[in-house]
Amino acid sequence: MKLYFAPDTCSLSPHIVLCELGLPFELIRVNNRTKRSADGRDFFQVNPKGYVAALMLDDGQVITEGAAIVQYLADLAPETALAPPCGSFERVRLQEWLNFITSEIHSGSSPLFNTTLPEAVKTLFRDKLRHRLDYVARTLDEQPFLLGKDFSVADAYLFTVLRWMAPFSIELKYWPSLTRFMALIAQRKSVEAALAAEAASQAVP
């Protein structure tokens, strides 16, 4: 398998999951501006949408969208319990969280990457994100992970997007349970390995 990624983006989530599973894969960096990848490809030929993450399987098929990728990966090794079994009600809860993270936090953050956005507009987006984080914090006030006592692919995704909050002037220290969550996830060997590999990767022209 090949994981096409860019540092400090949502592709960190499937990268963490791959490290959790211990599956063999090739990590390929993408330049988000030029859309060139480290293996010499035009990234649009890998993912016509033009953004990471993209997971290329050994048979050449490509899976896009982080929430889909992490579930596919988890199902390759069901014994790891990174996702509840397909067809179970717990799996629906996982999908509920993945959809909430992607639509309300990930997408809700996207406009704040635009440095030319007027400050008044940024404030509106920040306020909406703070309300969404209130909801997440209430869940994590009661349990260590989103689904309960065990780490899941949803936690990898939440950790990834919460890393963006400080640059957007949203301080997680105001939510003690989110601060605890971030510290807990950061200690996982898979997270340390993924972050180290991305930091060591060579930039693509």
C-alpha cells in the first residue's frame, strides 16, 4: 500500500492507523501547491480531487476521504478493535463520530487556513468551532476515548484536527478533557512514529 500525505493535514489520521496496525506501506509526500508527489506523479492522477489523504492499494485501486480510509484499514485487522464490527450498533456510533469530525470540525476549520479572511469572519468560524468542541469535551469528560474505554480510528482523526486549533487561536486549555485527550493520544507509539516519519520526509518541489 501507498499512503499519499502532506504534513500538518488530515492525512496524519490514516498514517497513525497504519502505524497502529503495523501494516507494511510506503509513505509518499505530496506538495499541496504544485500537486507533485515524491514518486514523480502528478497527484491529480492519483486522486482527481487533488487533496490528501489517498491510499493506493497493491492492485492500483485508490481510496480517498479519511473517514473511509481509516475504516477500510481497521477492517483489515479486526482483531485490533480499532473499529467495531461492521453491522454492529457500535459501528454506527463510530461512523457518527467520524462524520461529526469531518463535517463540523475538519470542514469547520478549513476557512481559517485562509490568511486573507477578514478577522470578523474568522471570529464567526472560531465561535462555531468552540461550540462543537464543547460537545466533544462533554463526551471526553466522562470517558477517555470517543467510543468509551478503548482507542479507535475516530480518536486518531480527532487528534489530527485538534492539532490545528492553536494556530487558529483556539486554546484547548479551556477544555481540560480535550487537553487530557491530546496528551493521552500523543503518548501512543503509533502517533510518535507517524509524526517522526512526516517530520523526516523530504519536501517535494
